[in-house]
Amino acid sequence: MWIKRPFFKYATGILLILLIIFLFGKIDYFVWPFQKLIATIFFPILLSGIIYYIMRPFVTFFSNYFSKNMSILIVYLLFIGAGYLFVHFTGTPIAQQVQQLSDQFPNKVEKISNVSHNLVKHNSFGNSSIRMIEKKANSLSNSFFNHVEQNITNIISIITSIATVLAVVPFIVFYFLRDSEKLKPALLKNLPVEHVEEGNLILVDIDKTLSAYIIGQCIIAISDGIMLYIGFCLIGLNNSLVLAIFAMCMTMVPFIGPVIGMVPAFLFALLQSPLMVLKVVLVGVVAQQIDGNFVTPRVMGKKLNLHPLTVIFILLISGAIYGFIGIIIAIPLYSVVKVTLKNVIRFYKLRKMENR
């Protein structure tokens, strides 16, 4: 009978598990400790994992000449030195440009609002519409500051949590780097002997996928940031360093990140002059063409092999469920699941052929 088929058994089991999870979700006092635990350890582990994959190639290189602990210490010192040099040479220009943005932006917005005020005044909207708009704007600003004032405790708590995470992450990364070889045997020891080889290949593929994605995205982001900074300087865009750094950070989000990263540049170019907007568009197009045709194929190749439509749907779903964090982790998580399923199916087919 069809009820006795394996598909029906597995489907029934999955539905029961989902039902149990749903019912437990209705019991707040039961679920809250688990939610708090996951929220507490998730972000440090996520950030530590990213830094681990960035540092691991350097630690592997130095391990050929020094002990593991000494190699990790050398890499830490190198990254601290690189961070110090970056802050030393770019900290002052960044602070100056941020100050210029805070000083110039309100004046530019005021000029634009005066122009729009005159346009509205000389058209059919009339003074009543102007007063209504001003009243609405004042109401929104007042509600915003009231909301900030009421949630000042939460803001302080968030800042404290971020500081705590940043303080803990270096220690987590150290142990990740030092004991990374112990993780695979610990995961494989619970598998049956006949499946150990298969499990090892799956873990190797997952490791390669995550490494390719994280290191590749970092290289692409840095190259895009350098190209945009050079382009912004050549066209004479104000605050080019801050805008290029923002665009570089957004490039870590695949596909839509570069577009989001260019939005502030478009806005400030519009405040500078209409011609500057066309120049910024030209710089963005040239940077993306160089990235798409030269940088990404050589850095990423076809390691992830994801279709653009697949990326779009994944980012839309993850963004709707988990917000910006979901957008960041969606692609590597999907790649890991894809690699795991692909290997499991491949091993299943091979075993099926061997048993014939």
C-alpha cells in the first residue's frame, strides 16, 4: 500500500516535527531560553567564522616555519598592524569627510527644500498644502526623537552587546585557528565506519565552499572599493573615500550589494551637480564591468555556480525573514546545504549501484 512507502513515512515524520516545533513556539517560557541562547552565541560565532576563513591561509603559510600558536600570534600582529596603518593613513580623511557630510548635507537639503517650496508655492498646491507638509514633517521628527528618547536604554544595551561581542571574538577566532583540525574527527567519530569516508568528503566540500565564498567576496569587495575610490577622485566627487568604503562594505552582499552601495554616491552627486550623477553612473558601470569580466571570474570562478535568479530569490526570502543578517548569511548557507545534498545524493546513488 502507498501508506507503507518510505516517502509517506518521512513526510509524516517531518510534519510531526514541524507541528511539535510550532506548538512549543506557543509556549513562550519554554522557547525564550533557547532563543536567548541562540541570539547570544550566533553573532560571535558568525563573525568569528568569517575572520577564521580570512586568517586561515596566512596561519597555514606561517605554520610551515613556526609552531601553530606562534603562527597565529604573527597573523594577529600582522592584522593589528594593518588595521593601525589603515586608521593612521585614512582615519583623519574619513573623520574630515564625515564632518563635511554632517555640515554640508543639511545646507544642501535646505536649498533643495527652498526650491521645492517655491515650486509648490507657484503652483496649485497653495499655502495650505505647504503648511500641511511642514506640519507633517515636524510631527515625524518629533515622534522620531521621542522614540529615541524612550528607547535610550535599549540603545545603550545594544552598544554594550556589540562591545562584548568584539571583545570575545578574538579569543574564539584563536581557538578556531588552533583547534580546527580537531573539529572534523569530532564530527566523524559518531558516524558508522562505512560512512566515515563519505562524511569526510562532505565536510571537505563544505569547507571549500565557505572558504571560496568568504575569501572571494573579501577580495572582490576590496578591489571594487579601490576602483570606485580612484574613479570618484578622478571625477571630483566630494567625500569620495567615505562613499567608496561604504560601497566596498555593501559589496559583501552578492548581486544587490553593489547597487545599494552606489546609492549614497548618487545622492551626494545629485546634491553636487546633475552632471556629477552621470559621471558617478559611468564610474559605477566601468567598475562593475571590470569586476564582472576580470576580477570575479578569476577569484570565484565557478566554485559556487549560482544562477542570478536563484541569488535574487534567496536574498528576497532571507531578507523578508531575517532582515539584513539573513541577506548576509543566505548565500553561504544555501551553498553549504546545496553541497551537502549533492554529496549525499551522489553517495546514495553509488551505494545503490554497488548493491546491485
